[in-house]
Amino acid sequence: MDITFRKIYKFKKQKANKKKEIDIMKSHLYVTVIKNRAKRIGFQVIKPLSLVLISALLAACVMNLVTGRNQLSLVPESELQLMATSEYKTFLSDHKVLKPAGNKDAAMVDRVGARISKAITKYYVSQQQESVIAGYNWEFNTVDDEAVNAWCMPGGKVVVYSGLLPVAQNETALAIVVGHEIAHAIAKHGSERMSQAMMQQLGGVALQVALSQKPQETQSMFMQSYAIGSQVGAMLPWSRQQETEADQFGLIFAAMAGYNPQEAIPFWERMSNAGGGSPPEFLSTHPSDETRIRKLKQFMPEAMKYYSEAK
């Protein structure tokens, strides 16, 4: 009996050790999978980052209805829209806003914005995807500034700088830019960048906590995430993937509004030449000219289908 007992005990101990080895292997595999998934969504995993934090990061990933890919989303869109409304008002109060009634360029920006926003709204309502533009209260303003720039905040808060218009040269090219910037907002690229910045700089705290404890840092992070400012070095760059998505869906949005997307190619060629040796600030982190033109041509057949339907 004693020998039998020892055999049983030995067998159980070996089985327990084997299970422990398997559990350790599973744990290591889980960590590897988690880190690989984190990298795939564009987040750089650093050594001190705990497994718990990485798991929370992945739990915050949501499927974007526009692009069809997973994005890191730590900040609710509704809260970003509230911040955008406040920051937009502040920005306009600090700049000279050109009125459409007395300025033909501002009137053109208004016209382009109205057509594109109407087309986008109509499309997503028809697709029963109203959530894509939930809370959007579109505003389009032109500011008197020589910078070759434009941007769109969450909720459809758009600014076009007067310095962009001589490069655009025509209404269709302006529509290409406005469509591109709106695509960044609707694809929630700024939210994605701000979420990444909050993970890296603030340890992934909630927005309300960040605002109460570090209001200046959070405001700065918001402005950087949406490329609002005049110093390129202070901006967080759009990733190549985000830029490609903005090009693709920007073409479609302009085409939906009845603007010929083929104007994108000569426009981006002009943009690359603007400013001589140094590109305009919101091109500073974009794909190379050759890459952009090649991909625009790849996207063109799909965009032309929407253009044909809109005519």
C-alpha cells in the first residue's frame, strides 16, 4: 500500500508540475499575443507597461464603422465634441474670421462645406449608420492666415486658412482638401492619436481626471491631436495609415457632393510644390508624393462611382 501510495503521489505531483509548465507557457503566449495585438493597432509597447494596462488598452479598441479597422478609443466621442466646441470658439475669437457675405473665398468655403456635409449626412443615414455622425453640428469658417492649412475637429468644426486658397485655385480642389480633413475627423483619427498620447503621457487615465488634474497638458494634447497650431514640431504626426485613409475617404466625400475627385491629383502636386523646398505644414508628415499619387489613382475608380451617382 505504501508503494502504491508513493506511486500515486508521484504521478499526481508530475501531473501538477506538468500543468504548471503548461500554465506558464500559456501565460507567456498570452503576453506575446497581447503585445502583438497592441502593436498591430499602432501602439508602441514599452517594457514598463504592465500586462493589466495592455489588457485595458485592448479592451478600449473599437471597430471603426468608416475604415473597418480597430482603433484605440479611450475618450468618448461626445466628450471630445464638447472639448471641440469650446476650443473652436476660442480659436475663432483669437483669429480674424472672414465673413461669407463680404468675401468670395469665405463664401466658397461655406458652399463647399454645405455640399459635403449634406452628402455625408445623407449617405450615412441611408446606410443606417447615423452613429458615425452623431452629435455633428457642422460649422465652416475661413480665417485670414497665410498658412497653407485646414483642419476639422470632432463634431464637424472646420477651419480653412486663407493661405490655402491660392494653392487650391478652384472650388473642386478646395473640396478635395475639405473632404480630406473631414475624413480625418469622421474616421476618428484625432481621437485615436489623443488616446495613444494619453496612454503614453498620462498612463491611460480618464479624460475627466486628466482635465481636472492636468488641464493644460490635456488641452495641449487635444490641440496637437487635431493638428491645430502653427509649429510643426509641436504636432503629433498623422500616421501613414491615417493619411491614406483620409485620402481614400476624402475623395469619396468630395465625389458624393458632386465634385470631380480627379482634381485631387493636380491639387496634391501643387501642394507638394507649395513653399519651395519646404512643404506646407500639414504635409510635413504625409506620404511621399509618388506614394500618394499612386494610391490616389488606385482609389479613383471607387470615388468615380460616387461622382457618377451624384451628377
